[in-house]
Amino acid sequence: MSMTLPPAPGGPEMSPAGDGAAAPPPSSEVRDAKGTSVWRDAFIRLRRNPAAIAGAVIVLAFLLVAVLAPILAPYGGNDLPGRTEITPTNIPGPGEIDGYPLGLDRFGGDVLSKLIWGAQASLTIGVVSTAMGLVGGMILGLLAGGIGGWVDNVIMRFVDILLSVPNLLLAVSIAAVLGQGAYAIMIAIGVSAVPIFARLLRSSMLQQKGADYILAAQTLGLSRRTITMSHLLPNSVGPVIVQATLTLATAVIDAAALSFLGLGGGVPQTAEWGRMLTYAQAELGIAPQLAFLPGICIAITALGFTLLGESLREALDPKSRQR
């Protein structure tokens, strides 16, 4: 009886067919194949999405203008160059006076400078208020989704009460109670965004609780705290980050709306897009650009954040990744 000896150490492997021929070495494609994370795959998809590129360009331009406002703006946000050409029936428009490309407003201020400084004010309010809502919502969502039981019921009933009031109306009510000022607007917009983040994180955590990796962690005897903080929360925070990008767009609009209603505080000539819209209403007939220019800035900025947020949502969608 003949016996087949095993291959010597370091020798060629036998083919699966058992015919004694050496198995072919693995191809370079197999050796170099590596898995990609969800976020890396989403980034690759974003680079191929024209809407995402357009949104990123708009957002980047907005950020650069806001950060470089002290360099780009010819005058300070509340500075009045002291021009005397303004009358109740004559407000110099774009190009009518040398050195003022976009003209003057009713107070004699440079419109271009106010638009640039208004970008910085809107960015500050949008980012701070969104961060406040994100932190508050994640704390409530983490407690509700991680602990469950009566804690979940109490938190969700509180969130339902906040959601029963329209978002802008809730922000107006809070800002009216806190008084005028930028800080009041930040707190008002942040509080109105808390229920959105709380419900989204709780829902994502409840979906992840039935995943195989959570069951495996429970089988290994890991504590609830370890599973929640090390496994459940990191895998549930993706939709919340996407929503934060979209909330930035609404935060800019809400900040302009609250300032338009007179809740922004500051002096009348404060460089803020919503306040510029407020004082431009009386001059719509003789200087419509005073309303159109800040309105266009608000619309373009909100469009940029919306395009980027929606594209990020599509890139992270499992159904979209399978196509």
C-alpha cells in the first residue's frame, strides 16, 4: 500500500484536488485586499458625490470668511465710516461711492463689512447652539437607550413634551424668557434641538442592542456600562453626527429669525444677518439690496450645510452602500 507523505516544512502546498501538484500562490489582489471602515467608505462615496462636493465648498468658504473676517472686512462690525450721503429717500447702493462696493446701509455702515462680520456671528451662534443641543440630547438619549425601564419612560415623556411645541416657537419662548442677546439665542436654539438628538440616539441604540456583537459581549460577561460606552454608543453615534450637520443649517436660519424678531440684542447697527434684514424692511422701496444681500447669504449657507448633511446621510445609509 502506497502512502502519501505530507509536504516538508516550507515546501509547496498541495492542490485541493490531491493530485500532487503544487497549489498556485495567492494572487496579489487577495493578499492586498483590506476591509474599510464605515466612515472611510462614506468618505470615498462623498468624494464621488457632486452634491457633497458643492456643499463642502460652500461650507468651507463660509468658514474661511467667518474666521478671516478681521482681515477681509474693510471696517469693523459696528463701525460707521461717517458718510453723510444718506437721506431718508437716498441710500447709496453698490458702486455709487468709491470704496464701498456694496454701498451703505441706513446707519452709514459699509454693507460688505457687515456681511462679512455677520458670517462670523452666524457661525458662532450656529456652532455653539448645535453643540449645546448635541451634548444635551446625547446625554438624554444615552440614559434612555442605555438604562431603559422607568428612566427611559421619564426621559421620553419629557422629550415628547418638548417636541409637541414647534421648534421655532420653542426657541422664541426660551429667548423671550432669557432676554435679548446672543447668549440667549444660543441657549434657545440649543434647547430646541435637544429632543431631536435625544430621540435619534435612543432609537439608534435600541436598534444596535440586538446586534450580534452586543450579544457576544453579553455572553463574555461584560458589564452593562462597558458594553454601552465601549460598543453600543460608538456604533450608534453615526446618525447623530449626520443630524448635527443638518441642524447647523437650521440653526443659522433660526438665529436669523430670532434676530429678525428683535431678540438678538446689541445696538441697531450690529453686524448680524437677521438684524440687517430687520432694519432693511423700511428701505425695500429705495434700497432692496439691503434685504436681498443678507437673505442670499443665509440661503446659501443653509444650502451648503444641507447638501453636505444629506450627502453624508446617504453615504452612511446601508441600503445606499449596497448599490
